[in-house]
Amino acid sequence: MSRLNVLYFCEGFNDIRFVVGLSEQCELTMAIPEWELHSSGLAERIRQSGARLTIHEISGRRPAFQLKSFVYLLQNIRKFDVVLSQGMVRGSLNSTIAGRLAGVPVVTYLGISPVEYWRCRRERGQIGRLKSAAGEAFIRVCMNVSGRLATTALAMGLFLKDLAGEYSAHPSVGYYYGVDLNLFKPVEAPQRSALRRRHDLPDDVFLIFFSSRISHEKDPETVLRATAAVRAKGLPAVLLNLGGGYQDFLNVAKDIGIADAQQWVIGRPAVHPMQDLCEYFQAADLVIQSSLAEGCGISPLEALACGTPVVATDVGGMAVQLKGLAQLTPRRDAAAMADAILWVARNRTEALAQAMQGREYVRATWRREKAFADLMTVLQEAVDA
């Protein structure tokens, strides 16, 4: 059987792991905003990976990108067997309309909860009431149109599949780039200490890894307050954040008045997710994902694959897939998160056993090979429909 000729149509951030994995499965062309491709560092990571794909850069930001990308689709969409369209909002509004006009199947891929994420901007005071209402209305229109016109509404995890099903008669569950169990795997205590030395991390502390970019839907304030609280109770905790916005994380600590944060908060630039990232999960005593909203949450799954205990906010996809596998705490509840951290620190055997149960869940459901095999099945079914 010949490989599918796939257009991956993007409107925003992309993980190199998904791009590389997809390129291994099909003849891939990627259409992406020019500014996103270069400002995110994705262009360089694709070059370094040696992945075989064609990249079409579309210039302009909103609304210029909206218009130019629609013209691009009308001119090029018939060259492909199927379109995989990121999200169900602006970009998929264009791709599903173009696909319907040209008779080319389009599979949308939902990775976040768009309305919830947008509402987080209002909660944080980043937008006013009028813009909030108008933006939400626009998001819902896009999701209704793309849901009706797409061949399949693929969504990352069960929580988002149910959300996609509110707009589409053909929702299906996907697993994005999955978890590479060859990288994300447990290590013994001596190797954990060696990894800390390798990455210049303290070895005589309770290391908490907050593996999250800092954006409006994340909740760094709660994890900072919770860590300060457990330190006040005698736990020598150190909090680490990696990401492009790590400086924002350090600034949050100052903004909320944690006077001694520089003594126990570490912020560093992002590392390559297909190389060194797994070693930080392996080196940590605990991984925390603190969020106001969360469509899925891959980082906790990567932690569990390493046998590292997880504390996460009981919201969205994390509430669905981490139940019984992690310590879940109420939204914006620093006291409850502090209690969960202390439980892990004081009950190491039970916490590690829970994490290993999580590793088996990841192996059965989220492993990388299954994620891409399932994705290609969905794309082939869309072509055959």
C-alpha cells in the first residue's frame, strides 16, 4: 500500500515529536505560519532531526494569516489525499470549508479545550468582558463549522473526545505523539543522583519538576505557594521549571511575594524533548502539573512512564486520565497541593507504586507506536470514507 500524501495544516505551536513521528508515517507536507515556525525554534529542530517533509510557510498574523491560508488551501488542497488540521478553531474553519469545496477529506485534531482556555484569559484579567464574549462566540462558531464539515474530529484523550463530540457527529480519540517508552523509563537511585549531577541539580533535596510552559491556562502561582508551604513545614523542596517562558516563572515568584524564592526556585530554558527532557523527569522526586484548564496533559504521563509520582490539578483531561494514578487536587488550592506534596514525600513506597501503575496505563494506552498507528488508521479511514 502506498503512503498517504498528507497535508498537516497548522495555525500555532507544534511539538517536534509530533512532526517527526508523522513524517515517518506518510508523505508529509506541513503548512504553518511563518512567524510560528521560526520564533518557536521548530524550524531548527526539524532541520536537526533530519525528518523528511515539505514545509510551506504562510506569512502574516491575524487576520492576514486567515485570508492567506484560505487562499493557499484553495490553491493546493487537491494535491493531497487528506488534510490533518490542527485544532477546531481558526485554521480548521479554513481547512474544513476548503476541503468541502474541493472534495478532500479533512480530519481536525483537537489538543486543547478552546473555550476554557479562552476563559482563562478573562479570569486573569488579560481581556475585558466584551472581548471575552466576542471571542468565545467566534470560537464556538468555528468549532460548529469545523465539527460539521470535517470527516472526523480527532481529539487528544477521552476528555477532549467528548468535547469534540458536542460539535461533531464523528469524534475519535487520538494520543498525539504519545510517550516514547525507550526514553521515558524508570531509573534506580544511583542513576537518579548521577542525572542530578549531570544537570547541575542539588542531590540532597526533594526535587519538584514543574514541566510546563507559562501561559494563561497554567497555574504557576499555586505550585509556588504550595512549595513554599511544604518548605515551611520542614521539607527541603526545590522547584524546577524548564521552558521558553522560564523567566516568567521566576517573575511570578517575585510578583506573589515569595521573598526567598531565589534560594529554591530554578528556572531554565527548554531542553530538546527527544533528547535530554526525559532525564529531568527521571531525576525528579515529584512532577507537578498545576493548571486552570487542561485539555489532556502529556507531561504527567511522561512522568508516570518514568515511575515518578505526580501531583496534578483535578481539571479537564487530567481529571479523567490520572484518577487513581496521581494525587489530584482542587483548582487553585495551594493548601491541598501542599498536602499532596507532603503525602508523596512521606509515603515514598505507596507513591512509587501508584506511579508504576501509571506506567502500565501509559504502556497500554499512550505509547508512541500506538499513537501514530492509531492516527494513520483514522487518516486512512477518512480517505476511504
